[in-house]
Amino acid sequence: MNGSVLISGASIAGPALAYWLGRHGFKPTVVELAPALRGGGQAVDFRGETHLTVLERMGLTPDLRRIETGGSPMRFVDERGRTLLHLPAEFAGGEIEVLRGDLARVLYEHSRPHAEYIFGDSITRLTETLSGVRVDFQQGVSRDFDLVIGADGLHSNVRRLAFGPEADYVSHLGYYAATWPLPNDLGLGKGSVGYNAPGRLASVGADHRDPAQAGAFVVFAAPELSYDRNDPEQQKRLIDKAFAGLGWEVPRLLASLRQAPDLYFDSISRADVDTWSTGRVCLVGDAACGATIGGMGTGTAVVAAYVLAGELARAQGDYRAAFTQYEGRLRKYAQGCQAGGDRTGRFLAPGTATGIRLRNTLLSRPLFLNRMLKLGEKISSTVDLPDYPFDTSRVMR
């Protein structure tokens, strides 16, 4: 008999897993610290046969096609605004590109008939028992589940509670990235425009929905910094210091940062977990094998959710066998996708003027650009996807 599964995280991997677990007759519950679904966010993409096959099997493709951005071309300019490099929409946008918040909403809507959602709460303790896991919550209520899954990202709370401190599993890759909203005073059209100095990228792009609004995106090289992840004012000072004195439109972007109501700021990092499960607790998505940017994390998370749910259903209660099969099928694939994140900082913000010129020269060549596009599609499609049939009589209504 398929049992109860608690999933931590309601972004991408969590709702995708809840959808498939519900279809296989499990009773998934998703807990999310935020008070509601998170909107907005950067564009995310799917590329290659494996990603698209899972989307088709979930029935998501029509919904995503209706809200796709059409891709985001990227233009790099010099201090006077003259174009140095133009990258087409498909370079960053894959075959389907949507805003992260829109994708989360679609996954939530598709999974909601099969799952319980709890917003505004978080797990504080996990205690494995003979028959399950006793879970204590921030709001003070304890519940028992058969299994617990950490789908809560690179800074996973479940991984910290069940496996150990974040420092044991997350490696800093030498860069930081930030985004924030601002008015589109530059009259930008589709796509983004960016300016490089050694070790730094400052860019801005029009909002996909509201042309009067825009979003800034910056990347800068730095050793691992000590800062409060809950203090946006401190993070703003770090950005201001990193980009002080640069030309182009950087002063305008920094001025908007000081007034920005929302800020995303994080290191570009990579998660490496020796084994993705311990006892009745398992990790999926970025919590297991993620990279902040450039690691195809969104597509990998959706694929991993499909495989984990399918293996749990196939194992008929033997969760240890299911976790072993899930990791055996996906570890090499996920690590191959994740490796792109190691290069993201150096690609977006090369450390030297020579490095910037070399990147621009190479990517201006159509043959080199096409090779990179095909490589991304190949990496994202290097895993065999089993067909996991489900018994419709056991699906929750």
C-alpha cells in the first residue's frame, strides 16, 4: 500500500514530485516556508528530448506553450553601448522558456488535486521511528509520515536536518549573482543587454509581461563572503561595493538597487551529496545535486521527480530499493547537467579583459555557437526514461 510522503519545498521539484506521487496513489503533503507561491523570478528553460518527454507525460506542454517567453536574446556592449556580442534567444532559452514563478504555478495547479499543501511553515526536526518519520514543524504541530523528501533547493533545510550542515555539501564557485526590479527607463525591448568589466557583469532586461518594468541582473567574482542571508540592506552594500566606479549604465542600476523592494542575492554554488538518501529521507532536485545558475537545474528537477515517484511506486513499499534505483539512474545524468554551473560565473563575468574578448570572439562564430547549443541538448538527454505505469484505481480524487 502506498503511504504518506512529506515534501519540503513548493518551487519546482516539490510540486512535480507531488503530482507524480499522487498519480501513483501516494498521499503527498507539501510544506513551504513562504506564505504563498513565489511569483516572478528569472526565466528558466527546458531543452532536449528528456526534458520535453517528461513535460509531455505530465500534460504540461500546452500550458507552458501558452505562457512561454519565446526566449531571451542577450547582447553584450562596451562602455559606450556599442554591441560586442549578440546571443540568440535559444542560447539561454532552450526549447521552452518560462518565468520560474509561472512554472511553479502551473506545477502547483496540476499537483493540487493529488496533494495537501501547507504554506507558511517549515520543518524543525526529523525523528525516524520504526514505522516512519516523526516531523516537528515551526508552527508547533507534529505529524508522522512514511517518508520525507527534501525538494527545498541548494540551501535545503531537510538536508541540513537529516544529513548535516550545509558547509559539508555546498561548494562556493567563486561568484555571486543578484537580481532586482526597476523601471524600464532605458526603453529596452525583448532580451537583455549587459556590460562587462573583469570579474563583473551588469545587465538589464525588459519585463516579459510589463514593458514599463525591467529587471537588473549582476554577477561578480569574490571569495566566499560572510553575510546575513536575511538582510537585504547588507547584500545591497556588497553589490554596491563590487560595482562602484564602473561606467555604462551601472550608476543607474545601482541607484535603482537602493530603492528596490525585492532583491535576490546568492552565491553561485554547487551541491554535492555522497548519497541522496539516509533512512526514510531522500533529496531531489537542487538539494541533491544542484548549481545556482547554469546547471539545467529546472529540467533535472522535473526529470528527477518523475523517476523518484516511479521508483517508489515500482518498489511497492521497499523505499530503500526505490531510493537506490532512483539515484543509480540519475546521479551521473544530474552531475553531467550540474557541471554547467561550474562555468557560469566565468562565462558571464570572465576574470580578465582578455577573457572577455576571447568569449566574445568565440561566440561570434556561428559554428562555435551551434556546437554549444547542440552540446546543451545532448547533455540534457543522456538518461533512459523508464515508463512507469500507474493504476488509475489508486489515484486520489
